[in-house]
Amino acid sequence: MGVPYSELYSGTAEVSTTLACLLNTGNIPAFTPLMVEPTSGLVTPWDGVNAGAAVYLTSFAIDTANQRRAQVYKTGTFNADIVNWPENVTTFEKKLSAFAGSALSVQPLAG
């Protein structure tokens, strides 16, 4: 019988959070990759285009119309299957490279 919950972590890296200032983009689901929007410097959901552009991961669902600051994950190794990927991110290679260069990474639970 499987576990009645989804495993969030898939590695042993230390997990920590930081405060992020969010661009008003509406509802952002939990475990969504985030990037910095270059013009405003605010954080927004990763567009799935450039590898290494994702730098944070939401730790809970956020309604940016009402909450413009939130604690987000800045370090850790997370289960790739639990991440709320953009629709255009369909390959495993693209998922693995999303956080390249940051203190976050993803991998499958079974290595």
C-alpha cells in the first residue's frame, strides 16, 4: 500500500525559505517554480523557457492579488513529480535544468 501523501523532498540538501516580493499574476499553486522578472525585480511563475531561470519554489498556494510577499523555498532537493511545472515543460531534462545554478534542485524519488 502506498503512502497517503506525496513526498516533497527527494534529497538530503538543507531546506530553507526566504521572503519574496511577488508580481501580481493572480493565483500561484503550491510548489510552482518562480523566476525574477527582470524589469520590476519582482518574482513571478517561471515561464518554462530558459534553463536555470527558476530560482525559488512556492511553499504554498498564493493569491498575489491579496498577498504580494510570501515565504518561498530557496534551497533544497525536491521530488520532481510534485512540482507544478508550466505546461510547456514536458521533458525530464527540462525539469532537471530548471533550477540549474541555484541552490534548489529536483530529482525523482527513486534516483
